[in-house]
Amino acid sequence: MRILITGVTGYAGFYAAIRLAAAGHQVTGLARNLESPRLDILRMHEVAIVRGDVSLPETYRDVLEASHVMVYTTFDKKAPKETDRALFATLASLPDRPGTRRRLIYTTGCSIMGDVGGRVLDESIEPNPAYPLGFRRALEIEALGIANVGTVVLRPCFMYGNGGFNSQVADWFEIAKSGDAVYRGDQEKAWSWLHVDDLSEAYLLAVEADRSIDGEVFCITDGTRTRCLDVMRAALGAAGYTGEIRFEGPMKGDSASTWFDRNEVSSSAKARRVLGWEPRRPGVLEAMPATYAGWAAAAGLR
């Protein structure tokens, strides 16, 4: 199949593009800057790259029209609602493909939920409307309603692995270099985690699944309950940090502070049952030395 992926210089999109190309699909990545060093790695994996800006549909409409599937991994921090709705309108305006139906794989995340009273997150729970990212649920609903498009929503949880590009784990590696480790939030709060390669496998399964999954939402998570503080310690240790960790409360403007102040444990039971997806990589604590080694090796590609 012909697949267009946004966010290919980011974390999720980069590894999804490599996995889909390895499975034999014709993959094209959308990028604003064609000189990014990460794009050369994608080219080596036979991923085609085209210049385009996800906020400007006219820059990618032609390649989108020629594609069977769009894998959307972008989050436009400046104008998330406007950018995503421009994509939805563009998809709705494309001419029908006789005998086929386009698929949109729309990525949000378990982190759209906010404080839901400590419940284990699954697809049946609605986000806390007071949470700043809760608006992404409305966008999910709009994406699922695009005419003549089969939309599937993936909600990955916190990611690690393969260097941890632009992840919370990478932030902890940076903290280790600075020599001043501060943990803000409740020391007993825990998250579920996800190796980025396992997420890539979920994208492949969603791309290749039959039409019975159209309209579905899937949480993609290893389902563990791992304390954030333990993951931070593992990241700092892998990076060679031997100092103390200072403990402080949440700080305004520091989004990680609010994450660490609540549990975010999620279930992938539906993805396992319907998609046949299973996490296969080691857990986040076991994988931390290899993740740090990858992060350090990729220093020139960031």
C-alpha cells in the first residue's frame, strides 16, 4: 500500500516509517526541512521524503490523494485544533477511489486524559474536561466522522527505547548532564510505558487490518504500573549521574510536574484482543542502559 506519514523526523513517526517500509509498503514521509540528518536514515530504509507542512494541506494534498493510508503522528503545539481540522477537511474533500476506502490512523495519546480519579485508562473512559489536553478527544471524534475515510485512533502511552528522541526519558538524560536532578510531583505516582518499536508494530497492524477496525480507538501500552521516580533514577543512572535527586512540588509551566502528580496507568486489552498486538520489548527499567546508549550515539542527529 501507499502510505503517507507525518511527523517522520519525530519519535513515533520516524520508527513507524521504517517498520512500514520494512513490511513492503511504499512509504512517503512529509517533512518541512529536507536537510534534517534523520531524513537520511529514512532514505536508507527506502522511505521517500517530500517537502510539506502539515498545517498547509496544499503542500501535500497531491501525495495524500495518491495514498491508501495516512499515518498522522503530528501534534502542532502552536495551533493543534486548526492544523488537525485542516487535515480532516482535506481528507473529506478528496475524490473517492473506486473500489477502495482511504484509512486515517490518527495518533493522540493516553496523556489526553488528565485526572480521572486513579482509574486504569482504557477506551471506555472519557478525558477529564478540565485537563488542558482534553480537547484532543473532540478531535478524535471529528477524525472518526470523516466521510468516506476509515479512521482508526491510536493512543500510545509514554514511550522509551531507541535513544528516546524528544521523550521524557531524554529529558532525564539531559538532566544528568546538567548535574542538578529535580523530581517534581508525587514520588509514588506511576505510569505505563511503551517501547517505540512496539508502537511501530501497532501502526503496522492498524495499516494492514481489515475494515472491521474502522471507527475504533486503541490504547497502546505495556500495561505496567512503574513509578515515575524509578524510571527517572534508572535514566539518571544509565547516564552516569551519581548525585542526589532533589524533591520539589509541581511548578507552573512545567508540564512534567503535572504528569508526575497523578497516576497514568493504562490497559491495552482491546488492542491485544482486536489487533492481535503484544508488546515484545523489555520493560522500561531493563531497557534504560540501551536507550541511553542510543541517545548518546544519536547526538549528532538531534
